[in-house]
Amino acid sequence: MRYIADHDFHIHSTVSPCCHDENQTPEAILEYAKKNGFNKICLTNHLWDEKVKSEAEWHEKQRFSCLTSVLPLPQDENVKFLFGCEADMDYNYVVGVSEERLSEFDFIVIPTTHMHLAGNTVRKKIETPEEAAEIWVKRFEELLKKDLPWHKIGIAHLTCGHIFKGRTPEVIRLISDDVLYKLFDGCAKKGVGIELNMKTISLGEEDKGILLRPYKIAKDCGCKFYLGSDSHKTTALIDVKENFEDIITSLDLKEADKLVL
Ligand SMILES: [Zn+2]
Ligand SMILES: [Zn+2]
């Protein structure tokens, strides 16, 4: 049975420092879910839990209390609205959620690819695609060494534009199949979710092929996938469903490939 696009587990609201749309409220997000026939969605604002020490400095809007300020989330009889977060990982590979707060979240997405934040997630600005590829692999490996409740963890946007100046395909093509198989084998064993997020409907055929390769390998390894739009504004919600369907078709995903929360 074809994978059903019935959820979106990566969405930001006005609480995130990078959300500049005052209309991106939990209520508007719930409406978006109803309109698209989703039965589960998750709010994942940026978190750096102040209980976790970091050499880097994080935005005060990433504090735990800021994320919980939107609770309780509005609910609908057909849509379950989960409370999650997008917890960053600093350049020492420290993940910004404390052990005692893991239980506060229904789902936690962790981006290894916020590689544009020099001084926070990477020590200094990345200069070449080769350097970016090395860091991409290293951060992914380091995340998998953590002791986390993997059944409710997702690895966010592995092929997003933050990897190296929007030149992500150049970076991804430098990473071998062997390395990817090793990483995604680890993911499959842990049961961690792999996020499907990239905008395949607006990619050219060549870039689409390059950027789908990691996910094809992940599927081959038996990984579970979830859909995450990573929307920060209401205008970004419009073609999310169409894009999700395009990714599902491109990867020929089945219901058995789905991460179930
Ligand atoms: Zn992100
Ligand atoms: Zn995000």
C-alpha cells in the first residue's frame, strides 16, 4: 500500500526566531492540517534547552519556557496536534535537550545539517564542498553515538540548503554509497525517523537524482520515514501536500516505510 501523506512532523510557529510571519500560529497550522486531511501534526520550534551547557551562544527564544508558552495546543477531532521541538547540535556535538526534558516532548527533530551557523553548529565558516561533506558525515556519525529515545527522534532535513551556500548537490555527491549505507544501517537499527522534506517539485532532474540517493539508500537499509515541511510561514504551507506526494512517488514509499508516532 502506498505511503499515505497524512501527517507533518516538522513545523515552526511564531515562537521560532526565524519565523517572521505573525499569522503562523498553532491555530493556522491546525487549519492547514485539516485542509490537507492530515491526522497528526507536530510543532517543532527551535530549542536550546538552557539546562544544557554549550560553548556556543543560542537565541533566547530557543529556551524551553519559550517553546512551552504556546501550550496547550489546539486540537481537532480528526487531527492530533503533538508538541515537539527542533533541538540543535553544537560544534562539540552536544545536543540541546536535557535528559529530564526529553519526556516533555512527543517528538524531537535533530538537524545535523544546520551547517550555516558558524560559531554555533560549526566552529568556523565552511569554505569548500569537500569540507562540508566531511562535516556532514561527522555530525551524522556523532549524533548516532548518543543515548537518546530513538523511537521519538527524527533526523531533520538531511539534504537541505544550509549545508553549503545552497550548493547541497555538490556536497552530497561527494559522499560515497558505502558511507551512506553505514550511516543509515545505524539509523535503521535504532529506529530513528528520517525526515522527508526537500522540495522535489521545484528541483531539476539532475539535482533531484543526486539528492534522492541518500533516501534510496536509507530505504534499502530499512529506515522509517516521516514527512516534515519545516514551514516557517503560512505561504509555505500551500504546496506542501503536493510536494509530499512527489517525494512519495519518487521513492516509491509504502505504508510499511512510515515512522509511526
Ligand atoms: Zn532546521
Ligand atoms: Zn525547522
